Amino acid sequence: TTEGQTRKIARFVANRLLRSGEKVLTADAREAAFIPDPRDFDAVIIAASLHAGHFQRPIIDFVKRNRTAISGKTNALLSVSLTAAGSDPRDAADLARCVADFVRETGWMPERVHHIAGALLYSTYGLFTRWVMKRIAARRGGPTDTRRDHELTDWEDLAKFIDAFTATPSARLRAHA
């Protein structure tokens, strides 16, 4: 996470899983000393934000180091980006390319990939970044009022994805084995 929306999404996922009776642990890939070994879990969900068409280096490094352990579990990638809020067919193609690049770089092929919109957090941006983000949002028909932040995350869609993830037979079998 850069501005905090991916962390907020991870907390939402964790709370949803906890309410369904699952045991959950979240970790930030930037805090290497506190990242548990994926082999100790039944399932792994990687939530990663896209910036300028690339996933962030700490998550790439974590996945590269742990791809075998992650692949041996029920797993998913939550790809967080502003592009996920778009409806242009080119947006879907761009997101697919970003995931393909991630797979190529890390060697991990997620069982499931879910694209989830992030947020335009104008209040956290410096002057130049705010200007750039406003121009991008304007071109794509997004919110351009820089006096406030704009959360674009579809929480209901994310809840449905997590519910489907936990309902899969492989997740249930591993969770209760």
C-alpha cells in the first residue's frame, strides 16, 4: 500500500473472513521481519496495489521468495488499482497485461485474480501528483474534485469475491484438514 487503500481492503477481507469463522493474519510486505511463512496457512490472499502499471517491489520480492509455498495453498491475488474502476475494454486489457507481467516476474500463477478499485486520495498527494491524478481522472471520467478524497472500492463486489473464495471446495477441505 502507498496511500493506505490496499491496507483498508486487506482489513476488510480479514474482518469478512473472521466473521465467517476463519482464523486470519495480515502482514505488510514492507515489514519483512513480521511476515509469516505462507506454509503455515491453509490459504493465502495477496492484496497488491498497482502504480503506473506495476505492482510494488516489496510484494514482488515476497511472492518471488515464497511462490512455491503460495502455489501449494488455495490462493488469490487482489489487484488494487484505479484502472479497475474503469469500464473501457482497454482497462481490462491493461489490467490483464499487468497481471501477466507480475506472473512472469514472480513465477507465481494465482488460482484466482480479482481486480478491485482503489481510491483517489487527493489529500495525500503532493501538488504535482495531485495535478497528474486529476488529469488522469478527468480523461477517464473519474472524480476531479481535489478538495476531497474519492473512494472507488466496491465493497459489495469484494465481499462477494471473498465469500466465493471461502466457499470453494479446496478452501473448505484445506481449512478443515
